[in-house]
Amino acid sequence: MGKRQKKAPDWFGLDEDRFTEAMAKVIQRHRAAIGISRDKLAFELNLHKNTLYGVEVGVMRKSGNFGRTQLTMLNFIHMAAFFKIDPGELLKEILEDIS
């Protein structure tokens, strides 16, 4: 067996850092548009407030590396539904924010 990669391959110029940063910006824009706090959104989505903080702002890991928390696909779909957006449209918005 070979070594496990630390990061996913950079498909089509899309890397984890750029994707999670764009996701954070899009979530923040949607929150601002409806005037909901991060903590209230976390509560509505049944997420711990630190999880959503990690998605939007990022956290310093024990390893010393900075990174953003990733949402599960199910939580992503719940978030899109909360914002009353089709999940595909939310993903499209994130990908457009990258380019």
C-alpha cells in the first residue's frame, strides 16, 4: 500500500482550501441576506455552533495547520433547504465564487 495523500488532487484547479473559502463566503452572504446569526443558523440546522464557526472562519488544528471544517453532504443539503435554494444552485454559487 502507498502513502495516504494529505489533500485531494487538484482537479480542474479546484483545491480544498479554495473550495472551503468560497463555501464560507457564500454561507456568510446568505446568512447576512436573511439577517441570521451564525449561532442561530447552527441551532436551526442542528449543528454545534463550533462546527459552523469552523466552516465559516476556520480553526487552528492541533497539528498547527489552519483549516476549515467540512460539511457533510446531508448538512449541505439541509443548509440549502434552510436558505430555500436548490442544493445544486448553492453548489453552483460556490463554484462561481472560486472562479
